[in-house]
Amino acid sequence: MSVLSVKNLTFGYEKDKPVLKNISFQIEQGKYIALIGHNGSGKSTLAKLIAGLLELQSGTIEVFGELLTDKNISVLRQKIGIVFQNPDNQFIGATVRDDIAFGLENNCVPHKEMDAIINEFAEKVNMTDFLDKEPTRLSGGQKQRVAIAGVLAMNPKIIIFDEATAMLDPKGKKEIREYILKMKKEDESLTIISITHDIEEAYNSDEVLVLNNGEIFLKGTPEEVFKDKNKLKEIDLDLPFLMKLKDKLSDCDIDVKDVKNLEELVNKLCQ
Amino acid sequence: MPINFDHVFYTYSKKTPFEQVGLEDINLSFNDYKFIALVGHTGSGKSTLVQHITGLLLPDKGVVHVDDYVITPKKKENKNIKKIRENVGLVFQFPEYQLFEDTVLKDVAFGPKNFGVSEKETIERAKSAILKVGLDESYFERSPFDLSGGEKRRVAIAGIIAIKPKVLILDEPTAGLDPQGSKKMMQLFCEINKNGTQIIMVTHDMDLVLEYADHVLVMKDGKVAKESSPLDLFSSSDYKELSLDYPCVFAVATELIKKGMKIDLTKIKNLDTLVEEIKKGRDSYE
Amino acid sequence: MNNISIGRYIPYNSKIHRLDPRLKLFSMILFMVMIFLRFGGAQTNYMDFIVYGFIAVIILIIMAIAHVKLSLLFKQLKSLWFVVLILLIINLLMPNDGPYFLIFNTLKIYHKALYDTAYIFIRLVLMISLTMILTSTTTPLDLTYAIEWYLTPFKIIKVPTHEIAMTISIALRFIPTLLDETDRIMKAQASRGVDFQNGKFREKVKAIISLIVPLLVSAFQRSEELANAMEARGYNPGAKRTRYRILKWKWLDTIALVLSLSLFALILYVSIAKIDIVVLISGLLG
């Protein structure tokens, strides 16, 4: 089933300067989509449009078969969660507890049920010991975990990660990635759209969407997209480490075409 | 430039419930290295350490020597700090947030002007710094606030380069940039380094450490946990205990060696040198 | 930046901490009114000091229960001596009559001038200790909720009380973040040769601009991102929403309310009836 369908989307912040040009694509339920491209290629704008944070100018967005309009935006928004890049600027509550509660309050969840929900989702991201801590006492990774809990608590069907790990250190990045995979495992119907610069993450996703200058440059499974390495090089996009290595080895007439991972590569080289 | 730390201690939020160790008994001296990498987990004291080099933080105890200048715990004794800052340029993390003038040229000229460089030379230095970071003349009169994130960062870095420091400290200069942007940024630093500016770089990216640094310091809980060449660091048996990443090329090379391939680890810096060594290793098989 | 202790919440689990913030706010206002009452007649102005002494003892007891340390109070009073000095000078210069004594045979020091200074000083100290008890035992957020509760009647005339409370609580949430940011920008500009402490007037203005502009730019960006984050999580100003934090009135609050009201009634009576303790006691003793 298609959970998200974007048709002929064009958008610009200024007239005659479109950031997105006539974009169309569909996303199936339960998929892990990686949205890649350079800074300024329109990725974040696309995410904001899908989440209903920007007004549509031309083209349509359908969420679960329903056309996104001014009227149903608040209803459809409940199905879409978004985790932003800056850990500080999306922490709204005074403490972890209050921050997770914020979305619940907006959704008019009765007071009696809140504590149970807060505890449940804080546990999912391992933040139970920090419930009464203020954001200044938390690391960037911990703040992003709270943001994830806050979004999950609202029970969305699609979650967008807008470079959610870009400002974190390697440990924080790894943690967040693990939590994303864990929640995907717990609920297979959950659809994830990850805007990322991490080419390895894109390589491990279900589907890759490459945006360049506001247009869809490539689209398909990672195998399909990364097979076309010359096309990716054309727009100067990074390749996964394994592919770069294979590429360079092939240039030296070392045949490693069929290997699927680093282990196989090492074995093949040492044959 | 010789930089020495002599029993330096620093504590954050002293005498409050939020007290936190910043530095604990740091003894260091680096003079001869050209490119020093400073690694360690968040909160290990890397940024605290570099802020001591330019006197942005004063030690609670101990002394920091920078060239002929001395930084001591007492505020009143540190009259020469401005001189140190002219010689040691510090680029903070996300430096694009420090821009404030209405044109790029003015903003880059701000630093040299503050250090008393003549008007004429200031403009010259600013112009050449902007060109050096890879922006062209058309940027001179543009507003820094209209630029993209990557361009803003270049302008901010130009603002420090224009001061012509002998040492350039970079606090995670590639954080938040896309891969293409980071690559260009590193090429820039490499060039500056080759032209004789010593670089101290705080980073989490071990690939960069292996490729560029000739010396590496590992910080942990406010102390220096390890100090060596990158190769010695990554090959040491206790590196694993620091729970830091391995550079990708290094990991592949060690796997190959384990499987019996002859590879000279000292030669491996990046992907190209790795492939080179693999070729040699395979040739020796046949 | 980390030394700001005035008005800071100090986490502790005391009875005073647990009181309802509405009650605490109300009681503080009662105490403030008590401090501004005048006691005794024209001839018995020592009564002011006796009552203030009595109130001070009560405040000390509350501080002890709340585990607010006296040293914290003294720290805050340290900055007050300057105010007292100015007060004293003003009072000395005021035209006066009544009893006086001479210094250097020329300068008339009226008793009343000294009395008035002491009077204002004591009031200031009492007020500061009261606000300190309130802020160090009540989280800013709880205070906001209390203010919102008191503003509820104004909802009838369409005052957006909830939005006001939300704005205040977000402002409070971002104060530490913005303080950190200020610190960071100051250090970044200091690295470009800015001296925030010394320098001519023009240089100082420039220094402040180099701080304010980046701070504003980043604050605007933050507010935009924050607004997005709030909207994405379903916040809609004016729309109905439930509440997580609900203030709960407990038995302890009722007791505290009764105590404050009785104290207030007693002091009010002493003030209005112009009761003179000395006369009263000597009368009782026969």
C-alpha cells in the first residue's frame, strides 16, 4: 500500500527560484527510504512539505490515500512524525518528561494516561533514568533520543528523520541509528524517511531517492542506485566505502565485482 | 610554535552542584609536529584543552606556555593574551555563527583590524584569505547572511586565516557539512598546513586522523589517555579499550594482514595508498 | 557564565519545595505587604525594627526548613553594599531636622538619616530573602503555572493566558541555551581580537555589536526551528489541549495558607492598632 504519494510538486521560497521542481514519487508502507543529495538540493524543504509545515504551491501530496489540504492538515499530521537536526531547537519541555508530554497534550490525551505513555516511550529509548533532567544536562544524543520518544509517543505511521544525526558525535550517531532500526523492527508497518549524508546508511536502506537541484536525480533500490556510479560521480556524490574500494581495485585490474561485503572482499583478495 | 602544559587543572561550574572536571593534571608539550589531531569522546576535555592554549579559559592550577608567553590562573597576570591570540588562531565548531558584518570582506577584515594591522594591509589580507578558502571576488561585497551554510563556514575560517596565525586550531571543522563539502574543507587545511601553519584539529573522524595527522592525542575524562603517531595509536593493543572507531582503510588493511597478505601499514593513509599496497601485496603472492 | 546563582532553583526535597507554587506566590505577596506596613506611632518608631526582627526570625525558620543556605543569601547581599552607600549619601544630603551629631565640627549627621537608611536596608534584605526562598524552592515552570492560574479570570476578557504561560516557559527553557551561546560567541570573537573588558568607547560598541548580531541571528533561527518542531508535534495555539502538569492542592498547603494568613492578620493588627510592645509588656508586668 502506498502511504505517501507526491505528484508534480513544485515549490520555491522566492518567486522564479524553485527549490523543488516537479517532483513525483510514491512510498510503500513499511519501507526504509533514504533521501540523499547535497546541501541545498531541496531535501529538507521536501520533508517540511510532507509534514505539512509549509504550504503547498503546486502539485499534490497524498497521505494514506487522502489529499493533504488546509482542512485536514492537523489530522494527517498525527500520522507523520518528524525528528529535526538540531537537538536543542526541538526540545520544548522543561524536562524530558515534559517534552514527551508536549505532543500528548496537543493531541488531547487525558491526563491520567500520560504518565504511563511517557514511561513506556522513555523506556524504549533508554531515557528512564533521565526523566526529570533538564535539556542542558543532556548530551546531544540523549536529546535526540527524547525527540524520538516524543514523536513515537504520538503513534505516527511515517517518521521523517531530517539529518537527525548530523550534529552528533560518532557514539550518538550510532545510538540513534540503532534506535531507529529497533523501532522499525518492533513495528514493521512503520515507514521511515531518512534524510541523510551517511552514504552507508543509504546503502543499507530499502529504497534510495537522490535529489539534485530540486529534481529527482535517481530513484530505486540501493543496488540499482549505486550501480550507476558514474551517474553519482557526475553530481559529485560520495559512494559507499566498499564501492569506492571495489572501484579503485577494478581500475587496477583486480577483479572483485561480485563481492557483497568487506569480509568477502578480504577473502577474495587473499585467495 | 612550542606549546607546553604544566600540571594544568580546570573545573567547570566550580563549587556548585553541577561541578564537572574539565582538565585534570595535563602535562603536554608539542613543538615539532605539523598536524596534530585531538580525539576523544564528547566531554573528554578536547575543547577545554584548546581553549586553554589561547587563554579563553584560564587554568585553575598550573601554567600553559605558548611560545614565550605564559598563561597562569590569575586574571591580572595575563596581559599578553591578545598577543597569543594573534599567533594562535582558533576556529570554533560551527564558526558560521560568528559572522556579523554586512559584507564578507568587512567580516574577514574584522580580525586583523582588531590586532592593529594597518587599514591597507587588512584589506589585502582579507581579500587573499577569501580567495584562499575557495571563494571568488564576487563574494567580497555580498552579505554573509545570504550565503549557504558551507560558504558561511568558509568566510568564518577566512576571518581567522586573515589574522595570519602561526598555529591554527580547528574544532571539528567538518561537522555538519556534506561529504563533498568536508572533502573540500580538508583540502584547504592541507594546503594551509603545507604553507607552514601548524594545525591542531579536534575531530571524531579517524579517517582524517590517519590521512592528515602526524601526531595524535587521545583525551579521556579530562586527561591525556594516549599520545603517539596515528599508526602507533591504531595498531596498539589497548586502542580498543578507548572505544573509538578505526579508520576504514586501516581496518581493511589489518584484516588483509591477518589473512596473510604482506602489507606495509606505515604506507597506508587513504584509499589510494591502500589500493597501492594491495596491488603490491598481491604481486608478491604470484 | 556558570556563576549566575541569583534566582536559581536549587533542587531539594523539603516541605517548602513541595508546597503548591500558587500558595508560595500568594504567601510571598502577603509577606511583602507586611514589610511595607509601618508600625508604632511617631514616638515609637523602634516598633518597626521589633516587627522586622520578628519577621526576620520567621524567614530564617522558613529558610532552615527549605534548606536554603545563609551563605547564599550573603553572596547576594554582597552586591548590595553599593546601593546602601548611595542610600546613605542621599539620606545625609536630604534637608532634615531633629537630633543630630557633628563630624569634624561641620558636617551634621541627623539621626533620622541613619535611621532611614537602616530602615530601607532592612526592607531590602527581607525582600531579597523572600524572593530567594521562592525562586530557590520553586522551579520556574511551576511559577509560570501559578501565574497562569492567577491570570485565569482574565480569560473572560480574551487574554490568552495559556499562550502567555507557554511563551514564558519556553523563554525559561532557552535561557541556559542562550547563555551558552553568548559564551561561545564571546569566545569566538575574542579569538578574533575582540576585547570585551577594555578598550575605548568605540571599540566597546563594536565589541558588543559583534556579540549581539550573531546572537540575534541564531535566536531567530532557533525560534523558527522551534516553531516548526512545535507545529510538527501538533501544537496549535488557541486549540484545546490537555495538560500534563496539574497543580494539586494538598493538606500541607492548607496548613501553610492558614499560617500565613494568621501571621498576616496579626501583623496587620499590630500595624493598624499602633501597638507598642514595650508599653504592652511593661503594662503586663504591672
